[in-house]
Amino acid sequence: MGLTKSLAAEVQEYGINVSVILPGGVDTDFIGAARPDLDKSILIPTSDISKTVLFMLGLSGNSVVDEIYIRRKTSKPF
């Protein structure tokens, strides 16, 4: 987060937006290999992350998202 905030402040004057997506457990090959004990049915599908990126890219030029935290439905909120 520190790097993201620093970069956002540094490039804002050039009209560049910097955002961060903080996903919880995402159903990827990496997590499957690292944590084979996890139930894949509760992991976040990669398509949800892709949709989030497309949402952020589709915003008007007058708005920007600083951060989005995506969690598994089974994890504790906040």
C-alpha cells in the first residue's frame, strides 16, 4: 500500500491514476499448488478480479478508485 500511495502521489500531476486491488484467496494454479488443502469452491474466481479491473477502467475521467478490497464470502468482513 505504501508503494501504491507513493506512486499515485508522484504521477498524479501527469494525469496518471494508480489503484490497487486487494483480493483474498483467488482460485489460481499458484494457490492450488501452495495450499492444496483449501476448498476451491470458496475461493474467488479469477473472472471476478477481471471484472473489477474492467469496472475501474470504465470510470469517467473525473473519478478514480484508490483501492478495492475483495474478500471471500466465507471470510470475516473488514
